[in-house]
Amino acid sequence: MTKKYKCAYTRDKEFIYEFPENHENIFTQGMRSRIVDYILRRTAFGSEDSKAYSFGIKKMISDGYYISCFPLHEGHWKKDTKSNIRKDLYENWAHWSQILKFQPLHYIKEYFGEKVGLYFAWLGFYTSMLIPASLVGLIVTIYGLVIMGDNYVSNEICESKNITMCPLCDHRCPYWKLSASCSHARVSTIVDNGATVFFAIFMSLWGTLFLEFWKRKQAIIQWKWNLHSEEEEEPPRPEYLAKLADNKKYRKDPITHLKEPYMPFWSRQIPAICFSYSFMLFMVAIAIAAVLGVIAFRVSMLAALQMRKENIIYKNAGIMTTMLSACINLAIIMVLNIIYRKAAFWLTDLESLRTQTEYDNSLTFKLFALQFVNYYSSIIYIAFFKGKFVGRPGKYNTLFGARQEECEPGGCLIELCIQLGIIMAGKQLLQNNLVEILIPKLWKYCMKRWKVAAQKKLPKSSWEKDLLLTEVDTTTLFYEYLEMVLQFGFLTLFVAAFPMGPIFCFINNIIEIRADANKFVTTLKRPTPQIAANIGIWHSVLYGISRIAIVSNAFIICITSEFIPRLVYRLGYSPDGSLSGYVESSLSVFNTSDFEKEHRPTFNNDTVEFCRYRDFRNPPWDEDKYAYSEQFWHILAARMAFVVCFENFVVVLTSIIAWLIPDIPTKTKERIRQEAFITQKVIMKEELRRAREDKTLVRDLILVTNQNKNFSLDNSEDARKRKSYLPPLVKEEDVDT
């Protein structure tokens, strides 16, 4: 395919452009759609008194003058229709039979515009980069499955028939045997092992490589699609201008030097921004309150299951509680997701932002910040807070009058894995794919039935057919990017607890690409093609997540997993360098007679003298009983040292990788420079030709000045000045003849 160079049109350099013989083909259909959209959004209507408020097609649609406004699709996509680009895109891209084939990005760009084309290019590249991460994650998972049956820690927990654990709640919860958590301990081995550390380092490097290679891929796309020379000259948003109707203050635009009304920053924008972010904090508090409610449910549910007499329920109470609470948390996330979306748009509209880029960036930040809290708050709780501030028997720390949750003897990492799995699967399969596929088709079906009932016939014209399709606007791609960025966060922030995550995401994205393609081709109205040189602020969001992920995984390994305590035991406390005896070492002893009356269990309180709990404290017969033991301080020091070493090692390594990989491939950079050179060469050649053609005019000018008695062509200063005004490409001897 021949690449044509594109640059901004200027009349004085019209000679460098190639115009088709038919002048109607000068502008592509995408350009025509953009021009029409620009005019329609800024055309005033109504009386002169209300003209400031009454302009733009969106206002007329909201007032009921029009039903909708959209570019038409080119033909139909079904098999029995005449060949067209929409049909070709369906058969070679959107059809499910093409699920394992490459995307025709050039034709996507031509039909839907550069912005949509860049999204699918990014999504396809991101999915392909998941292949190595999936393979490494699969190897780590297989390693965990292999060692699951031959693990010292899980075997000791399963064989410890005589170790009695302290109750998990006050009064009603009984003492319980350590062996009851056998299944939990065995499953924990799959994700809580030495390979987890390697995988966390690998995924940190993978995140950096993904962003660096995408910048290179993006540079190639920008060159192929002639996007590297795009300049940002944005006019004010029509919605912004509508709010300035009663404002009498004007200023000169620094770019266009045109006089335009503006919004006073201190009197109008600051109050709106303060209210906006205050309301966001309130929405964040709602998400945190929901997490606390789920925690209260978990504590009550676990206590209820612990009192059941059925052996299978008693032994698997922890896993059952984790799975059920994760499902409830997913339902809460779905509800808050709808509320947060509407709140983000409402708050952004209040800020009265001038340009579309400012509006998009503000909306992106709000959507991501609110959804970050919504999706990650429960996961952050399990990863960094659960079981860390429990206290000890006889002196438990309470939250709102209730004891805090404890981790199982095998650790909290498997609970984090289950939480991640359920939320990721629920979000991607239920919310993303099923909702994205079913809702547009249901909308189309209902609209079609409504139109048929109203008109007693099927629509025949193209605009009637397209009217039945789902509405699309400039924010459609926001949700597409948002769900993928949230997925990237799941992968990188908590990957140490979920090595199978990349595989699930890869499978989901293979389906996601075709689901989005099918949606754009068959069920959505055709969007107005928009130019975009890159993926915008989303790249900065991805970079920020990749940096935070380094810290997150370091703390998951050193705080949530049992990797550091087991390593300290093997190096400093084990007689033979193995994990034999680690379980006994990690469980402290408590004398049941030290229970206060309000915390003493009502079951078996006379038959149990000592119970065990998960901590590193001195025994009751020690002089400083129940104080932190020496082993606890050794583990704490090792954890802090690991965090510092891990973070510095990964940061240095990723920085070196980012420095070694140039943002623009050398070949692409050479082609860009070559195009600039050719353009300048053509311009210089044409200017030289024009200058030579103007020699006759120059001679006539000199003859006229010679006939004028007030001027002479001597060596005076005036003559030299007059010669200096001549074109530089005209030789001096040509002038003097």
C-alpha cells in the first residue's frame, strides 16, 4: 500500500498537494463528517435574545427538535448485501470466525477514524504482550501445584491433630483444631511459594516493556497514518461557551488572538472544583463503608459456620466465607459502578472546562479514581490490612466494637487470590462481555419492534436503519479504555497473589476485541471520525500504575505472604535449614485463664488450658509474657530490608530498560526526517522556479527606477538597500543587466 504524506493545507504552498481530478473527492468521508459535526455543534438558532444559550445540535436534540444526529454507515453488513467497506470489516474483522486473525487497522482507521483505530491498535498490542506473561504465569502455577502435596508447612498443619487454636470470635465461637484448616493450607501453597517472588519481578519488568514497546508501536502508527505532524488548535467547547452567556468579561486568546468570553477562575471555577473533589471524597467514603459492611458480614458468617456441626462446613468455613463475601462485594461494585459513572460526568460538567482535551482529561481522572477505589478497596484491605492489627487473645483490637478479622494459619494470600479471581471474572465476563454484547442487541431489537409497531413496516432507507442502532458519543471509548486500564491494574498491582491472572486476561481480551468490533460494526451508530495522535492521558495512568505496582508487590510478598517469615526461620531458627517445625514456631501460646470475662468463650472453657494463635509472642510462662518475641523483630527487619532491596532493584532495572529502548524506532525516525527533507526540497525547488519566472518583473522594476530622476543605481547606501529586498535566489548579475 502506497503511503501518502499529509500536512496542514496552506494556499501559498498549494503546489505540494496532489488534488484529485474530481474535486468532490478532495475530502474523505471522515473529514466531511468532522466538518459537518463542527458546524452543527456551533450553529446558533432561536431568537437573538437567546442566541447565546441556543446553539448546537445537541441542544436541539435535548429540546426535542431532532431525535438524533449521526454519520451514516456505508451500506449494510449482512451477506446478501452489496459489497462495501462495512461489510468487509464485518467479514474480515468483526465476525467471530476471525478471532485469531490480525486486525485490519488501516481500514478501521479509514472507516471509524484515527481515535477508534488507535484504540483497537492499542488493545491488540496489549493482548499480544499478554502472551509471554501468560506463559510465565502458567509455569508458576504448575510449580505451585507440583509442590502442593510435598510441602512441610501444609503437611504439618494437616497432621497437627493435638494443636488447639483460640476462638475466632468472642463468647459464641469454640476452640478449634489446627488441622481444620488443612485444605486452606494446601491450596495456599499454589500461590505462596518462592516462585511468587520471581513472578512479581517479572511482571514489573513486563509492565515497563509493555509501555516502552507501545511507544515504539505508536510512533510507527503515527508515521503510517500521518499523525506525527498533527497540531493541537482547539476551540472552546460549545457547552463552555453556553455557560458564558451572562458573563461580561472577555480576554484575548493567546493562540488565536481572538476576543472571547472567559470563566473567572477564582469566583466561578474554584468553587466548582472544590465541590467536585469534595463530592468525590464522599463517594470514596461510600466505597469504604461498603467494604466495612462486607467485613462485618465476613466476621459474622465465619462465626456462624464455625458453630455448625457438619464436618465439611466446619473445615472449609474460611474458604466458603471468602468466596461468598467476594460475590457480595462484586454485586456492590456493579451497583457503585453505575453511580460513579453518572457522578463523574456530572462533576466534570460543573467545572466548566474550556477545551475538549481539558474536559476529557478531567473526566478520565475522575472515572479512574472512583473506579480504582470501587474495584480495589476490598482487595487492598485483604492484601495489606487483614490480620495485621488483630492484637492477641485477651487483648484484641476492635473496630466499632467488633474484633478484627484474622488470617488462616496458612496465610491470607489465597484469600487475596480468590477475591481477585471472582472480581476479575465477574467484571470481565459478566459486566464487560455479556453486557456489551447483549445490551446493544436488546436495544436494537426493542427499537426495531417499536418502529415496526409504529410504522407497520420495516425501515428501508439507510438513515432509518441506522436510527435503530445504539447511540454513540465521544465518551464511548472512555469506558473501553477504562475497563482495560483497570484490568492492567489487577495484573500488575496484585499479580504476586494471582499468577493465573494474565491467562484469564488474555482469553478475555481475545473475546473483547471481537465483541467491541462486532459492536462498532453492527450495533452502534457510526461515530464521528476523530483525529488522535496517541491514547492521551491513559498512557500516563498506565505508567503511574506500573510504578505503584512495584511498591504494591513488594509489600504483598513481605507482608501478606509467608515468604519472609519462612525464609527467616530457615536461615536462623531451623536446625537443618528446612521448614520442619515452622508451624510450631509461628503459633504463640495463650493461657485460657488470662481471658477476660467478656471475651471468654462459652464452649469448652473448662477443658482447654492453653490455646494457640497466629503471632510471634512470648509464652505465658515467660517473664515478659505475650510481648513480641525476638523472632518477630528479626522478621520485621527482614521484611523492611526486602521492601527496600526489591523496590530499588526493580526500579533500577526498569529504568535501565526504559533508557535502552528508544521511543521511536531508528527506521521510523529516518523516514520522518526523509519526508521532511523531501517536503523542503520540493518547496525550495518550486520557490526557485517562481523566482526565475519573476526575473522579467524584476528587470522592469529596475528600468522604472532608472527613469526616475530621484533615484540612481550607484554605489550609494539606498541602492544597496534596494538590492537587499530582492529574492535571495536571484543572482546579482541578473539584476544589473
